Amino acid sequence: PADIPAAVYMSNRGTPSCISTADVSTRLKLSTKRTGNDPRHFSSHSLRSGGATHMYHSGTDALTIQLHGRWVSDAFKAYSRLCKESVTALASTMVAGTRGDSTLH
């Protein structure tokens, strides 16, 4: 649910405060609109997917991504988007028939 706290932090007054998923989504949509992008294409889930993708591309192992994203299953693998460059490089290697590193980076 959108009203469950997404994070707890210390406010300027030194007291614990919460930010909900709805708060994160609202701020993200406002920021997205300011950059000229369509806010309908972004949500707090975009941050989760983007975080998993960034960790994957930086070479973080799958277990660490799963733990940091608090995924109970391997569903996080569906969120880790492959960049065009990685797919193109792997396809070129396959077509050339050369052996070597076939890991997507």
C-alpha cells in the first residue's frame, strides 16, 4: 500500500519522520515533469528497477542485488534492463563465432 513508510529518517528537529511510497512517487513525478519528461512513465517502482539495473551494470553479483532490493525470489532479474550496447556486443561476438567472454556487462 502507498501509505506504508518507504523510509524513516531523522527530521531537522531530531525526531524520526517517515516518507511513504506515495510521497516518493509524487516527488518523482514532479521532478520528471520539470525535466520535460512524461510523468506517467515514472513511479517509485522506476527507482527500484533503475537501482537493480545500475547495480547489474556495475558488476554487482546477483545475490547482493537481491538482498539490497529485498527481493524474496529471483524476480529482480526481470527488472535489470540490459543496455543496447551489451546486447549488440554479445550478438557481434556470437555472429563472429569467436570464443571468449560472453558475459553481458
